[in-house]
Amino acid sequence: MKKADAVIIGFGKGGKTLAAALAAAGKSVVLVEKSDKMYGGTCINVACIPSKSLVHSAAQSALSGGTWEERKKRYEEAIAEKDRLTAMLRGKNYHKLADSPLITVLTGTGSFRDNRHVEVSMKDGSTETLEADRIFINTGAQPFVPPIPGLMGNSRVYVSETMLDLKTLPEQLLIIGGGYIGMEFASMYANFGSAVTIVQDGPVFLPREDEEIAAAVLKSLNDRGIRVLMSVQILEVKEENEKALVVLKTADGEEKTLQADAILSATGRRPNVAELHPEKAGVELTERGAVKTDDTLRTSAENIWAMGDIVGGLQFTYVSLDDFRIVKSQILGDKGRTTKNRGAVPYSVFIDPPFSRVGLSEAEAKAKGYRVKTAKLPAAAIPKAQVLKKPVGLLKAVIDADTDRILGAHLFCEESYEVINIIKLAMDAGIPYTVLRDNIYTHPTMSEALNDLFAAVN
């Protein structure tokens, strides 16, 4: 049995950053990771970094145009570059921890024996038992595949993680799910040259987003040739003559069969708890299967914390990083940081142009009882958008009419992923929108659009 001050299950952003911080404080740490392909966590291996590498390559491919054979060749090169990048980052992440004399990295599947002991099933079939006073869960989430007949086990069906390893550019791609992951892959593959169809069972596109913004995004996708089918029930998926056949029923009851070279199932992710056996440690789960925590990320077992996607909140690597800050505050700091004071959390969807949001929509703000003012600005009115030849999109802000504070912002425009952080900072600082309206920005930039956007508040 190996004893340590802390055991961390999962090599994700929160876990790896905490391991380094504990070691810097003189604590011994054992970090358990199931796969040697996941050192560093979901983000750098099967999510943010590889997908954004491909998004960048796809945008360059779209600018270059060319024949189908030329596009396929560029796609193959993009996959190779993505593989190089993730391998490099994975190695750096591993050695950053494994080379520390106070950190041991074990590659195997960790599960609880009780609230102070973790059993690790190693790759070679052996097991190792770990003992620690503090244990941290950081096992992330995994793609959910809906129970559609013929979907599981079909060689033409992929989830987001396996789609990133597809070596041949599909001429026809069908995506199940009209959420953020589905949209990113749709936009990326359309830029590579694939014919893309998105199908979703719901009648409303992006139901969680502002109606005007959702309409602008849908129009943009359609204008780029991406077909979006709503209120569709998928009855069956088949494989025939090296093609996938999707049998579906439309809203009016008509049955149709669509053909594709590849199908992406993008219907969300679920917390990865199956092999943990949290019940043996007295760790409770939520109704949706996530690890239940308080606002300090402590679980129902007083010596066990959880961080990242396993908690069931927003599945972003920067949220996992902030989870680390909260846990560090409780263990090594002043205990002041909690989930309640982390402020507004922005997010970006890397379609073309990208969509970014922080805070409330107009409908949400009104539902909470705010008197609101709004501001809207077409992306075409921004000089930098014209310079970039990316004039598509719409910017919208929601203001508290009583305090002039910003309640939310929705930016569907080029480089929105950078501009949204300025608004997040203003919201957290509690400053009125007029400060951003009257601020001096460099020119020409996308951020200077905040002058005109907030000048349009009414």
C-alpha cells in the first residue's frame, strides 16, 4: 500500500494544477490517470486544443478553395498537425508532474474502497492500493450516445473524441444534435469542404440562446450550405455499401432516408463516474449522475473534493481551473473563494464567425424581474470586420435599466472570443456600461465595437 498526503483521480485541468500546487507546498501526491493518451486531460487531448487546431486549419482551407482532392489532402495534413500538437502537449503535461519528486503518476483505473483508500487497476493487470487523508475526483465526462437502433457499433458513427481522429475527409457528414459541439464540427467540416446536415429532435434552434442571436446563427449556417433539420425523430441508423443510412421521421410524419459517409453523435456528455464506485466512499451523486458538491467543491465525504466536468456544471477547462482555485483556497489559502463568488462565466462556440456569450439573455433578465435596456449592432458596422472580410453577425447587450450595469452580452462576430472577456471583467467589477461605451480602444479592432454597441443602448 502506498501512502500519500493526497490522491487525485484524473489528469484534467483542475487535478493536474492542484497536484503541482500541493507539491509546491511540500505535500506528496499520487495522480491516477486511466489512459496514457489522456495526460493533461480532456481539453488538450480530445476537446479544446485539437478541435481548435482543426478549426484553424479548416478556415485556411476554406480560403484556399481548390478541388475535392486538394481539400482532402489539406484535411489529412490538418489531422497530422493536430496529432503533433496534442502529443507535444501531452508529453509536456506528463513530465511537468511526473518529474517532480513529490508526485507519482500512475496509469490505471482508480476506484474507491472507502473514503481514504483508492484501488488502482493497472494496465498489466496488477492492482495497487493508495491511502490518503485527502482525495480529489477529476475524472471528467464522456460523450453520451442516444439509444437509437443501429447507432452503437456502427463503423460510420463517431462521437466528438473519435471524430477528431477521422483520417479521411467525409464528403457527406450528418450530425445528430444541434448543440454547441455539433455546431463547431458542422462549421469546421463545412470549411474543409464536406456537405453537412444537422438533425435535432427539438423544434427550436439553440433554445437556450437569445432568439435574435439564434436566428442570426441559423441564417449564417444556412448561407454557408449547412442544412439544419429540426423536429426530427431518428428511427434507425444502418450501414450499406460503405455508407451510413439514417431513417428519420419529420415533424409532419413523413419518413425519409439520408445518406452520409460519416455520422457524428453530438448529443452531450455525461459525468464519468461508472468505474469510481463513489458509494463505497460515501460520495453522493446528483439526480443527473454528477458528483454532488457544496460551494467549496467538497463532496458528502468531508475529506473528498471534486473538480471539473464530474461536478456536472459548465464543461469548460477554465471552469475546471477555477475549481482548482476554490479547492486550493480551502486547503492552502484563506478559504474565501467559492463557486458563489466566481462571477459571470463566459463561453465561446468556435463556429464561423464565432459566437460568445456571458450573463443573461433578454428573456432571462426579464424573467428574473429586471427592467432592461438592450443594445444591438450588426457586425457589418464594425470596420475591423470589414477589413477581415467577415461582416456576418450580430452583437447584443442586456442592461439593467435601474443601475446601468451589464446583465449579459451575446456576440456573434469575428474574434468575439476575445471581446467577451472585456465584458466579463466589466460585469464582475460592477461598472456601468457607459465605461465601455466611452473607453478608448485601438483601431481598427473588434473590441472598439463596444463603443458603438453600448452607444446604442435604449
